[in-house]
Amino acid sequence: MIKNLVSRSNYRILGQIGQGQFGQVYFAISRKTGEFVALKSLAKGFPTNRFLREFSCLVSLRHPNIVACQGIEYHGQGRYLVMEYCEGEPFES
């Protein structure tokens, strides 16, 4: 699914970097700028209102220790959050 989704987007996936309960996170590159980003793909069953609430919370946060959310992309086959890419190990609690 994500391969088809991203083939029509502004981003090209380079690999998966994480997975959680509600979706996957991919390492990608912007086709327009060459900038590396993280794409958080949310599962189809994830409610739209929760998706938009997460997006709203993320774009309002600004702190040097929090990755920034740069936007959202939506296609008939899915949706994802475009996040700032931060190199390093995944955080696990």
C-alpha cells in the first residue's frame, strides 16, 4: 500500500525505520527539495478525527528536542504525516 501511495506523492521512500500500533514510519526524500523526512503512515482503521487531532497537536509543538511535523499528505489509498527526520536510535520507554 505505501509504495503505491508514495509513488504519487512528493516523497520517495528509502526504507522503513519504525512501526507502532497505529502505523509505520518510513525514511523518505522529498522529490522537490532533496530533503530527508520521516513519513508516518497511519493505518486505514485509524479514525480521521484522531489523525487530524494528532496533526494539530504536532504542528503546534516547537522545541529543539521534538521533531517538527511539516504537513500531511492524503491520497485515496491512505494518509501520512510528514515529519522532520532526526537521525539516531528509536526512543523506547
